[in-house]
Amino acid sequence: MLDVNKLITGDRRTAAKMITVIENEAPEKQALMAQIYPHTGRAYVLGITGSPGAGKSSLVDEIIKKIRGEDLKAGIIAVDPTSPISGGALLGDRIRMQEHTLDRGVFIRSMGARGCLGGLARATKDAVKVLDAFGCDMVLVETVGVGQSELDIMHYADTTVVVLTPGSGDHIQIIKAGIMEIADLFVINKADLGGARRIANDVEAMLDMSPRSNGWRPPVLTTSTIEVSGLDELWAGIKAHRDYIRSSGVLEEATRERLKLEVVEAVEQELFNLILERTKSDRQMGSLLDEVVRRKVDPYTAARRILDMFMQN
Amino acid sequence: MLDVNKLITGDRRTAAKMITVIENEAPEKQALMAQIYPHTGRAYVLGITGSPGAGKSSLVDEIIKKIRGEDLKAGIIAVDPTSPISGGALLGDRIRMQEHTLDRGVFIRSMGARGCLGGLARATKDAVKVLDAFGCDMVLVETVGVGQSELDIMHYADTTVVVLTPGSGDHIQIIKAGIMEIADLFVINKADLGGARRIANDVEAMLDMSPRSNGWRPPVLTTSTIEVSGLDELWAGIKAHRDYIRSSGVLEEATRERLKLEVVEAVEQELFNLILERTKSDRQMGSLLDEVVRRKVDPYTAARRILDMFMQN
């Protein structure tokens, strides 16, 4: 069993091994998470998403510098749902982050898809808890793309930054895909390419049409890591959102809702395994399935019958 | 309530409305699916996936012609997980399929992401059942992209065709993303562009390294809808796979496994709603959640306690 005391005193190897346990859904995972949990709740989680090639990694690099500049500890989880690469592997653009790998105040980890996507969001969420207990003040979760998987993962971030680029033509796509609702800050990166202003205007127009219920209007910032512009404003914007959700009670409410969902999902997962197990061994279940196969009983009706069986014992 | 008798006698408006009920997760959905279910199990489900721009829609067009050439009825569900477009909307490349819209033997429907992705896979699966009961002999499910969502959707196909193109450089990516395991046929489309042979060789090499457990080696075909080449071979390949899984018992086994999973997922879904409902009203649940928020109890432990509560009543 891995030692949680070593984790909370900042042992990097222990942190890395614990994330591997999570990724592998190893049997000791639940006991481990139970031990880690009391030491969590301190880290601020910053999500960064956007299309491939939007320059997210370079921005993450810059944000790491800002975090380190305030002498805070940074954790980075780079999630690629399209890649089955196992944790710990360095993706191509992780290499750019290597300047930080000797810095003891920075912990970087890549995670790829294995098993189902629900699995990846769950693993990411638990990996964030490890880095939280490990002592990271801010955990950056970077995801590639703007699909549903990214939305699921971003659901666990306190502040979500959506990165767009001029000329990519993807901003409408991104807005369509439900990102509008989860973005707390919009960043038009690669402003050096020109055309950033037009995209910023488009996004502002979209924001005019869909005001937030929580009273926060996402700022639309332009950045360039080449010209080193807009980065201070980005960092200030992130902190402004953090301060807003902390003081308004939005963070507290969101944390509660998130944990509630987490519990419900854990119940669901546990039950799923339990039911799968029982359908293997239970004769009553077996004959019910036979009826479904013979189209005598539909799956939803069968589900209700199984539920009744479970509820009684 | 929509009339299932109208559906099975081939009323198109009823079919369209039923799919809308499924997409909206309308309250009558379960009762409707229960009525539809006895009339299903006849249609053959063909999945077609590949990156955007691989020419899937053109291939689907050609396959529709083959199906119609044998005087069979075709259903097409075009799924775009990145788009929240509601059912019935015609996407850009659906327009090319319009030559079939006056053909009473062809039913085309687009589906976009709404709610969670699990939701989209589930909606697609139920929409396939509607088209099955509607009398379609073959239902084509076309998905954009090769993410996890597409893999989930393809899980419900009897035969899955993966479409690659020369020069897109995406074939390695596709192979990485777990497609290798679900592909029953590989098609290198746009063979007119040149370079198709090389990609075919790469795929064959990958297949050499990972033989299937079920005894089927996916053929690697080259097609061009411009030069109208390889299309007869593609259709023959699809039918060969269908015949193989039918005669070998693979189809029967897969259908059983799929229905079993479907039942388990329905149980899970039902329970999820039930638990969410109870966490709203139940005081015991409420105080357990408070403990989770105060980091006294971790989510997994809370889940087990809730499970115990449920099992007892």
C-alpha cells in the first residue's frame, strides 16, 4: 500500500505511483482515495481547453511561470482523450514543458484514454485530488479538443479557460459544442497572426446573446506567447474569476454540487459492477436476459425488474 | 402517444417523431421503446466511421445504392457528437444524400450531441431500433471522427467499416485510438489521390501484429467514389462479414452481450435518477453529503453507504 503520509509531505514518486493506481483502476484505488480525501479541498483547479494547435501548452507554460512567480506549487494534468497513451508518457508537446521538470514546485502528468471516457474524466478528477493532497496550490487540467469528453473533464474545474485562435475558423464550432456554457474566460491566442480582434468581437456578440445566470461575464482576452502579450492580463483574469466565485458563494455551491454528482457517480459505478457480477451468476437474471434476447421483454422493462430484485434484498 | 402500428407499417412521420421523442428523452420514451422492442431484431446494423473529410458520406451514398439495388430498405443515422444540432436538421454533407430523399425506401436522420455523450450513444441505439421496427433491412450509422464517443456508438453495429484516406496522416492516429479492435473492414477511400497502397500496407502490417480472437481478419479495401472503383468489392466485403458472423455464431453471441450491456446500462440510468431524486429529499443522504463536503467522508465511502441504504429498502 502506498503511503499517504509520503504524498502529503511532497514525495513525487508516491504522487506518480498513486496516479498510476488510479489510471489502472487497481483494487487498492478506493482505499487509497479514502485516505487521500481528508487532505484535499485546498488546490484551485484551472481547466484549459481548445482545439489542437491553439497553443494551449505554450499558454500553460506561461501560467506555470505566473504560479511559480508567486511561489506557489503547480500541478499539471495534460489529458488527451484521443490517445490511449498511459500516464507518465511524455507527449510531443509535453517536451516544451521540460524546462519545468527540474523545478520541484511543478508536477506534470499526461493521461490518455483507457477504457471508457467516463473513466478518463473520473481518473482525471481523482488525479487532481492526488495533486491537491500532494500540496499543489493550483492544478492545471489541459485537454485537447472540445468534444464531450473535454466538457466532462472541465466540469471539475473551478475556472475554465477556452483557447481560440484567429483564422482557425473553429470558434463557431467551439461555441456550438456547448463550450459557451462552461467557459469562464475566453483567450484568443496567437494574436500575432492578426484577426484576433474579429474573433474576440464574435465571441463578445455570442456572450451578449447568452448571459450567465451566475452573474459572471467571461472576459475575452487576446494573447501571444511569441510577442509575450496579454499574459499578465490572462493571469489577472484567472485570479479575478477565482476571487469572484470565492466571494459570491458560487465556488461553495459548485463544489457541493460537484461532490454530490461524484457520490452519485460512484454509487452508479459500484452498482454497475455489482449487477454485471450478478448477471453472471444469478439464474433469475439469466432467464430475464434470455427473454430480452428473444424480444419478449424490452431492455427498459428488464432493467426495472432487476432494480426491483435489488431493492428487495 | 405515437402509434407503433403506424411505425411498423412504414409511416415516415411516425418514425421521425419517435426519434425526436428519443432525442428529447421525453417521458413517454420508455413506454414507446417497450412497444417497439418486439418488432426489432431484423435489421442489420452497419457502422461507418473515420475522420472528417474521409469521404464517408459519399461512401454511404454508394452503399445506399447497393442496398436499394437489392430492393432492400435502408435507414441512415448520421451522428455528429461534436454538434448539438437537433435531430432532423440536415447537416452540410447530408445535402449530398438528398438524391435519396424522394426514395421511399430510404430514411435519413441526423443526430447531434445533446446532454451527455452516453446519451448520444443511447439515443442512437434506440433510433436504430425505431428504424428496425420501421422495416429497414439495413441501418447505416455514420459517425464523424474517431473519438471515444464513436467507439461507443460503433459498439452497437454488427459490421463496422473504418474509412481512411491517403495523405491525411491520420491512419496511425486512428489505429492508436482503439479503432483497430472494432473495425471489421478497412476502406482506404479517395484512392484516386494516390498513396492508398502504402496506407493499406501499413494497416495490413498492424493487422499482422494484432490477430483477432474471433477468427475474422478485416480486409483492407481501396475505393474511389470519383473513379467509381472498389465499390462492388466493398459491398461484397460487407456481406461477407455479415455472412461470417451469422454462420459462425459470432453475431448471436455479440447480440446477446450487447443486450445484456443495454439492460445493465438501463438499470444504471434508472438508479442514477432514483438516487439523484432521493438525495434531494432524503435527510440521511443530505447529511452524508454534508460530511463529504466537509471532507469527513470520501465520495467512495459515501457511495457504499448509500448503496447499503438502497439495498435494505
